[in-house]
Amino acid sequence: MYSPEKSRNAVELLFLILKYSINRYVGVSIMQLYTHSLFPPGTYQ
């Protein structure tokens, strides 16, 4: 039996996972930028 409540919960869960993965990706990018600004390429060669 089709339940709109269940599908809505699934969509919310999907958005939550999407938001989390985007936040993690952005966080990693910011960390990489931060470390590159702290240690410019060439200082640790």
C-alpha cells in the first residue's frame, strides 16, 4: 500500500544525506584552502 507519509520521510532523509555530504565536501575544501594558505606549495619540499 502506498503511503505518502513514508515517501515524505524518505525524501527528507535524502535531503539530509545530501546536505550532510555537501557540508562535508565544502568543509574539506575549506580545510585544504586553509592549509594551502598556511603552507604555500614549495615550503615543504
